[in-house]
Amino acid sequence: MKSKISITNLSKSYGDVQALKGINLDIEHGELFGLIGPDGAGKTSLFRLLATLLLPDSGSATLCGFDMVKEYKHIRNLLGYMPGKFSLYQDLSVLENFNFFATVFNTKIEDNMDMIRDIWLQIEPFKHRLAGKLSGGMKQKLALCCALIHQPKILLLDEPTTGVDVVSRNEFWQMLKSLKAKGITIIVATPYMDEANLCERVALMQNGEILSLDTPAGIISGFKKDLYAIQGQDIYQLLLDLRAYPYANSVFPFGQSVHYTDTREDVSLSELKDYLISKGQNKIEIKRITAGIEDCFMALSQQNNVQA
């Protein structure tokens, strides 16, 4: 059975808030796909619709060929869902949680161990510990094991690495690569722009809409303007001064520097530097850089806001 997802004109509102605005999206069998966007982008609403926990206002979706509304019972048996908030029973042990989910899906742990063995080996030493007493990384691994206990064809992971340390984040993505090799279709929702590069394709989302859909390299190649990283002693004032510059196109803070694009094709860096010095800025450093996914997202957001 091909674990493809097809979404057509899917919309969902909560009162006056339109969470999803006519989403169209195809996710291929065996793909590691990323939904990238900040809180409020619509990622969780889309996941809850695909998980058959909500009904859409309009539009449709099929998972493994089954209609999301009419054939939801079939979909639930083929789907693994890991919500953003840790939702296992914290007053049960690791092993008790594991056995409970195996019972829910009417399966035996030993029958499905091939899919989860590598993950289970990492948490087995803590199998008698209460789930609520686990570290963030271990909770994450336990939740993933429980989502995989019935060998799903599609795995939905809603912000699985939020609040988890860097080492656990890296370990988690390595686990996803191993699962992908087993033929599972994996969709990861994340607010971390750097995680986009770990996916085969991504959809950049904001305010219930898809801003761009492509491979990470394809999205970056669409950034056509020259991009500069500018540093100075007072980053906040530097940001204000750059935004007041007559030729400024985009100005966004990035860590200890400001990322800048100009409205002109031929940017005069000496003129820009002289302008900043005239504003009282000292120790100005300007260098051209390659755009990343976050730069692309900010540019697309700015463009979308202007069109709106």
C-alpha cells in the first residue's frame, strides 16, 4: 500500500480565526517532509485534520487512498501521531505505557520490534521509571516508540524537538532517517528553520497558508537578492538606522548581526558604511553571505504581507 497523502483546498476555522486557508499539498510515499513555520502558522490544525481528530470546513484529503472523513477508521490504523505536548500517562512506567498502547492497537510488542528496536534499546534501561520522571529526550523517544508500536504507514510528528536539548534533537533526526529507510512516510512540523535542511521537501507556512513548497535547496535558490550580514557595537540602534536607510529593502536581526538587502541591483557598500558612520555607528563590518531557509521565510513573509 502506497502511503501517499493528497490534500485539496483544505480549510479550517475556529470562530473568526481562519487556521487553514485552502491548503493544497501532495506528500509522496516514503518521503521525509517538513512543515516549517512559527506558532499560529496552522501546522497543528493540519495535523489534527489528517489524524481525523477534526473535521474540515471545506476541502478534502486522502491518506493511503482513504478519505479523511468517510474512511477515518481505516486511516487511524495506518497512522502514527505524536502530538506536540507529551501526552502519555505520566503516572505509568515506561513499560506500562508501552504495553498499554500495544493493547490499544491490538498488537504484540515482540511482533513489531523490528521497527522500534534501535529506539527501544535506548529507553529499556529506564523501563520501570515513571514516564513523568523521564528527561525531555527520553520522553520524546518513548512517545515515538508508542506512536510506532502498530507499524504505521504514515507518521505525523508535531514539533517533536521543541524544548529538547541539541544532542537529543540530533539523535531524534537520526532516528527519523532510520525510519524513513524502512519505507514510512514521515511529516514533521517544526518552528526551527534549521531543521528544514534535514527534510527532503518542505512547506513554509504562515497564517494558515503555504508560502513556498520545494526542496530546501530549491527554496534557497529562489532568493535572488544579494544578502549582507552587518555588525556593529549597538545592534538595536544598527537595526533602526538600517531600516531608516532610503535604499533598504529588508532588515532583520539574526543573532549578533543584521541581515540586509537593498532595493538597488548595484549596492554601494561604501555609501552604506558612510551612512552608518554618520549615524554614530562604530566598528561596522559588512560581508556578503548566502541566504538560509530563515532568510527565505522572512522574505516570503514580507512579500505576502505586502500583497495582503
